[in-house]
Amino acid sequence: MDEDPASREQPASGRSRVSTLRQIPGSVWVLGCVSLLMDISSEIIHSLLPMFMLASLGASATTIGLIEGIAEATAPIVKVFSGALSDYLGNRKWLAVAGYGLGALSKPLFAIAPTLGLVVTARVIDRIGKGIRGAPRDALVADVTPPDLRGAAFGLRQSLDTVGAFLGPLLAAAIMLVWANDFRLAFWLAVIPAVLAVALLTVGIKEPAREAGAKRVNPIRRDSIRQLDNTFWWIVTVGAAFALARFSEAFLVLRALASGVPVALVPLVMVAMNIVYSLSAYPLGKLADSMSHVRLLIVGLVILGVSDIVLAHALHWGILLAGIVLWGLHMGMTQGLLATMVSHSAPAHLRGTAFGLFNLASGLVTLISSVIAGALWDTIGAAATFHAGAAFCVVTIVLLLASPARRIGPRG
């Protein structure tokens, strides 16, 4: 694998005497704050959207699952092309700006949507924006961070992102309480942090200069793709299996509603999940820099499986809360970890492409898992959806244990 320029900035022994947070480059902090603002905007909408579609537009759980699956699959498909383009151009920042800008432009469409058709359009535009920005942003984090700090850096960015993910539902609940369940007003207010995110990214990031004399090479040519080795493709397979076990979080919102939580308070379920996610993402990301990645993934899958079992039987708000907390813990343990595994397995000049391919596989499987989840919900019941999720966790753990490449991470 190509050596990172960032890895030569300072010897590891010298860095070890400084706190890890202080060693993480300022650009990672800016990218984290940009993610925070956009997630506030997105989660105001996403924490209310399933109820809006169900109550105001008459959608079924199957329809909601299909819409969410299509939306979540759109972003990874786009990530393949945006990641490869960022590798080819040697420019990641402006692709990320374009992606965040498109996400901001989609927000008003939710507020004016009279039918499910416009909601689908807005969700797809929003996810296209996410797809454009995701791979270049993650590759940029890896570009500016020394290899021995990448777990902490991805964990920090994810943690800041998730601060926005719990502030968004909290603001959504406040808006619904103060303005008598006015979905459309909440959607309009979500535009503000989205615009701020685009502005901060535009002025707050200076991209590392491309190496002098570096030639532009098409990253999706066959000879380029061959540089992604078996370890990378094994990680892609594991990520896809993981996506099958973890369907859209829209079903957490529907579960809360089915458990008797008042409409205005349902977004607080996502607040609880994202508080746990935010608090755990950085320390668990830092842990990934010093121990086996596969062991951490297995623990995360066990936690997700237990969460599914708890949520399957959540007829009381206390049981529901326990399942939500466990769901947030598994997210904090696994999401930054998977990004770290991808960054370690790909050559520096193909990182954007690698993140795009990884997210494509995961996103397409998320579409399948969300459709399955919605169909089970409508035909058998909510418990069946979560029982299926637990079963897929077991299948993924078996895949991890059976793989000859399972010794991955700083200590194998």
C-alpha cells in the first residue's frame, strides 16, 4: 500500500505524548462540524418523515420500507462515481461541497410535498447529495490523518455527526410540541442548518495539495481495480452482510409509535439512540487503533442482535428505550470501524473508489433488507421484523468466524 504523506508528519513515539484529540488534524474537526449541522437538518426531517407519510399521506409500512430502501440505496450508487472522480481529479473538497449543497436544496421539497411522489423525489435528491459527498469526505479524512490515528479520526467525525443526529430529533420534538404537530413547519426550519453546513465546508477546509508530477489515472479501469486486494473485497462482503442485518432506522420510529409513544415525543427515541451513538463513537473508534477489528465487529453484531430481540418485545416504553440504547451502542462500535477497515485496506490513490464500492454494496443490500423489514411488518407483525434482523446478525457472525481473513486489525 502507498505510504501516506500524513504518516510522515511526526513520529508515533512523539505523538504518543500528546492527547489523541489534539493530534487529530483540524480539517477532521471541521468536517465533523459540517456533518453535525447537516445531520441536525436531516434528522429533523427523518425523525418525523415516517409518521408524516403514515398519518398525513396514507403510506403503509411496506411502502415506507420501499421508499427508505430506495433512498438509502441511491447514495451508495452515486458514491462509486464520486469516489472514483475524486481519485481521478485529486480534488475531494469541491465534490463534497456539491453533495452537501444538493442535500440542502432538497430540504424545502419535504415541506411542500402534497403526495408521496414528491417525498420520494426529495429523498432521492437528498441521498444523491449524500452519495456525492460521502466517499470524497471519508477519503479526505484518511488523506489528512496519520494511519495510526485513523480509527480515532473516523470515530471523532462520526461522533460529531451523531451529535447532530440527536440534536435534530430533539429540535423536531420541541417544534412539534410548541407548534401543535406541524410537520411542514419543522421541515422548513430544517433548511437553516443545512445552509450553514455548506457555508462552513466552503470556507473552512483547505485540501492537501496533489503530489507534484502525479498523473491522472482512471480509477475504475480493470488494472486499477485489481490493486484492491482480497482483504478489501472481504471487507466489502462483510459490510454487505452487516447491512442485511441492519435495516432502515425508520422502523425504530415506527416501533416507538406502535408502542404507544405520543407522536410529539417519538423523535426523542432517536435522540436517545444518537446520544449513545455519539458518546461511544470516538472512544470505540480509538479502541479500533489498538485491537482486532473483527473482534470489535463481532461484539457490535452481538449487541445489535440483542437490541433486535429487545425491540421485538417492546410493548412498554422502558423496554423500548433499552433496545434503542443498545442499537445506538452498536452503531458507535461499528460505523467508524468499517470506515477504518476500508481506509487501511485500499491504496491511497484509490481510497475514494474503495469507499464508493464498499458503500455501493452496503447500500444495495440495505434496500433489500428495508423492503424485507417492511413486508414482514405488514404481513406478520413488528416483532417479525426485528427477529429477522437478529437472525441476520447470527449469519454475519458466522461469516466473520469462518473467514480465513478474519485476523484483521493492529493485533490481528
